[in-house]
Amino acid sequence: MNPTAPAETPGTHAARPEGLVARLRDRTRDLHREAERSGILRELLHGRASRGGYALLLRNLHPVYTVMETLTELHAGDPGVRRIAMHELQRRDALASDLRSLAGEDWEETLPLLPEAGMYVVQVVTQGRRFPGTLIAHSYVRYLGDLSGGQVLKRLLAKTPGLGPEALSFYDFGDDVDIEQRTASYLTAIEAAGQDVAPRLDEIVEEAAEAFRHNIAVSEAVLEAVKAAVQAAG
């Protein structure tokens, strides 16, 4: 016990509210598991995804990252958003580079944008304009996934379907980057952002759940599109 610490009233420690990161984890834990077991992501994690299926997933994530990062830049001075506006995490250019490698320069014309991706974009834009703090939720869902599970996907994709580094820059944050340290730094930034917008944490937490639902919908739609293409070709 720290003798210099102020005395606490009995029961106050237990009543102390959780920080934003803990609340995000608690709220999305089951949705995170569901996402890993759904759609094209399930196929990726089991080493069953094709080059074309992976390209279609990236095609449908690219506009999501584009609007998320555009709005984050636009609201970079906003309380909360200013702490998570880290250019080194931005993925839209890496996604475009991978898509050129996977599907050619005309990937935007040859790979379809599915309705579910359009709905995801609308969600990010609508909520981001209403309350920029919701961008914290979308950043949490996407960037933390890229930094953690994305590194697992990178290794799996290098094996099956055998993608080279030129098609995997989405998961490349630099040779000199310590992924665990970068992840810890970003979680710290999210926690601080939550303190900046403390009265509206419920909105951010619920938006993270909504973001997971949209990710699941996109993943399932991509897998269905891949199956339909295979059937049509057969």
C-alpha cells in the first residue's frame, strides 16, 4: 500500500468506471469471435482463400479506409480524433498498391464494389460527420486488427495462395517497426482519446459493435460473391 496515496472511500475503487479500451474489448469480444468465423475471413484463417477472393476483400475494404482516413484528417483537431490521427497507420495507399499487384491497374473497374461495402462506407461517413469521436471506434476495429491478426494473415497468405511481399504491403508497417510497441502506443492513444470525450463513450463503444457487424457483412458478402463466380465459371 502506498502511504502517500489519498485514502479511498470503501467501495469507490470497485465503482470506478472502466477506460475506453476495456469497454471496447468487452463490448466487441463476441463480435470479434464471430468475425473470425464468418465469410472470407474464416477461409483466410484456414488457408483456403484464393488470390481472387482476397483481392475482392481488399477491393471492398479500400473505400472504407479511404473515408475513415479522410474524415480523420478532416477532424484531426477535434477532441479525441487528434490523438488517433496517426499517419503511419494509414492503409489506403497500401491497399491500392496490393490491389494493383493482385488485379492490375484497372482493379477499380474489374473488381466489384459490393452493396455491403457501400453500407459500411455510409455508416462511417454518417456517424463521423455527426460525431467525429465515432472514428475512434472504426479505427479501433480496423487498425488494431491490422496490427495484430493482420500479421497472422500475412504469414498465411504468403503460404496459401502464395502471395509475395508486393501483394502484402497492407500488413507492412515498416521493417524497423515493433508491432507490439506500435499496438501498445495506439491503445494508449485510444485511451487518452476516450478521456477527451468521456461524456460520449457509450456512443463510441456502440459504434465499434456496429463496425464489427459491417465487417462481418462484408466478409460474408465477399465469400458469397466468390462462390457465385466459381459456379458461373464451372
